[in-house]
Amino acid sequence: MALADNAGCAKPSEDFPFPEIIELNVGGQVYITRHPTLVSVPGSLLWEMFTQKNVRSLARDSKGRFFVDRDGFLFRYILDYMRDQQLVLPDHFPERSRLQREAEYFMLPELVKMLAPKLSKQNSLGDDPCQSDPEDSDARRAGFITIGYRGSYTLGRDSQTDAKFRRVARIMVCGKTSLAKEVFGDTLNESRDPDRPPERYTSRYYLKFTFLEQAFDKLADAGFHMVACNSTGTCAFAHDQTDDRIWTSYTEYVFYLPSRLGFWPPQAIESCSSTGPLEARAPSTTSCLDPSPTDSLPWPEAPDESPARPNTLDLSKSLKKLEEVKQTGQRPNSDHASVKENGVEVSPAMTVVSEERRAMETELGKCIEDFRKIKIPVTFPNKKRQWQSELLKKYQL
């Protein structure tokens, strides 16, 4: 009887109860590594777990893998450190403090020292490339999140009361991984893209709920503002077995979180930094530091002359005068350089405006005549579609 080839995985024995290749389930994330890697740091939690002889005391999942109830995403950095005792993090790593807490849990003191913020002689943060000050972190926290969904409406025959209203199958989330996790937290489903680093972008996340207003509330609580939205036209199709009509459309909403840092224009900075006595600089300093309007600002002066009233289009003339304009082709006294209309002297420039108005009136008269020539048929031919026939019968056409 032939047996399966298990040469790639050493079998445990009484003296060595653990196999050479070990599978770990850390917070739902599966890791496969070698046993010497897990015991490479003496005194650590993993060293204590995988050097004991009683293997049955360790927790396992349903597939027999060793289970560790910690953050599965951050465990990759713990495992990388245990391979060669070196720490390499991505640029602008936002979860440094959480990783430091994980290192304390797994009892890795050297890793905790590497993750601790460095202090210089002036008791300020050092030049650690992975450590950033709060202002820089706030500036990098700004970003966009796009919410997309495909909605459908089902309308019964003759607008029945049992019609199904808006139905959202899934709400998609696109944007930066760390920003999406910060906004939606546990309500974000990461199963389609579980290994995405926090500084990367993804379009494969979706929410565990299907209420758009709930997603909007979470974005508003996080400080986001909607800056754009777009939607496809509704597409209607009839069901094969029933007369119900289903309308579908796809909609996207783009939200933006602005930076918490405020930047002043160069002119304001120069006026604030100008040299001079303290009394002379006091008003300008106040205006630079306080962007809100104050009561001490002077009111704008009124203009010297009131602007001329524009001529409005008057279409209240009778059709008889309109016919007279068509026949004559020009208004009386049009050859004079200036005329008086309602006591106001009209310049030649205003005469050009009157010519345009007369042309508009002529076009409007033609439109009215064309509209009166439209004839509505008394009867309509029978339509092939059932809903068209029902509509004609309903209105007795």
C-alpha cells in the first residue's frame, strides 16, 4: 500500500514534539514558518510556547493549526524580526505604536527599543525615519475615500403597494487602506484584500452593512466632506415571469478629509514678520492670527454713481404690432441718432439692442404659429407591447 510523501514536513517525535514546518493562525491570518524561527529569541512568548513538551496545551483552530489571538496583520513584522533580528518598516508607517504594543506582548525587548521614539539632547524627537511628529501625521491623514454601490428598484404592475423599494446589495470602499480602516473599523470587510499594507490603496473593500446613510454618518463623524458624485442612468428591464419592472443604477460618492494644518499666504506672513515698534505691529498681528472678520474693519465705500438700469425684454405687445413690425421692417424714428422713450434718451447703442429684441420677437411669433399647426390624431394605432395598450385604454385614447 502506497503512502503519501511527507518528506517536506518532519514528523514530531517524543524528544522533538513540534514539526519542522509550523502553521500559525494569528487573528485569522495564516502564517507558515520554520520552528527554529519561532524559537530564535530566547525568553520570548513564542519561544516559551514552542519549546515546551506538552503540545496539547496550545490552542488550535478547526484545521489543527496553532492559534494565537493577536493582530494578524501586524504579526508579519514580528515574524520578520524573528528571522534575522532586524526591523524594516514601510515609509510613513502609521501603526508604529500598535506594533510596539504587540512587541511587548510577545516579550521582545530589543524590538520594543527599536520602536520606541528616540529623544535627542534637546528632549525632542530624533531623526527616526519611521517616527513622525503629530503635525506631519495629521497632514498625511488627509485623503480621499470613494463609496460606490449598485442599487435597484422593483416597481410592481400598475404601481402596486407591494413594490420593493431601494435595494443595495453591497457598498464598495476605495481608497487608502489605513484611512478606510480608521473610518469604518470593524464594519469594514477585508476578506477580498487581506494582505494590503496600510500605506497602499485598494478598491476591493466593502462594508458589512447595506445602509448608505450609516456609511455617510461614519464619514461625517471622521470629518469627511463629499466633494463629488456621479451616477449612471437608470436601466429598466422587465422580469421574465412577472410584469414587475426593475430599475438599476450604479452611483459613486467621493469624500475628502482635509488636512488639520492651516497655511497662511506669504503676504500675511511678511506683514506679520515686519519690523517696527510693538504698537505699530499690534493691529497687523491680530489680523494675521485671527482669520475671522472683526467689527473694527472699515465698511466699503458706496459707489459715486448708481449703475444704469438694464433694459428688460417686454413681450406684452399685441400680435397686431408684431405684424406691423414684420411689414415695415423698422420702427418709426429709427433714423434719428437718439430718441426719447419713456422720458429716457436712447443712444445708438441701445438701438442695436432693440434690433436684437425685434428679431427675438419675430422668432417667437414663428414658434407660436408652428405650434398652432400641430394636429393631435383622434385615434392611435394598436401597440404590440402590453403596457402600451393598457396605457391607451386607461386614458381612453
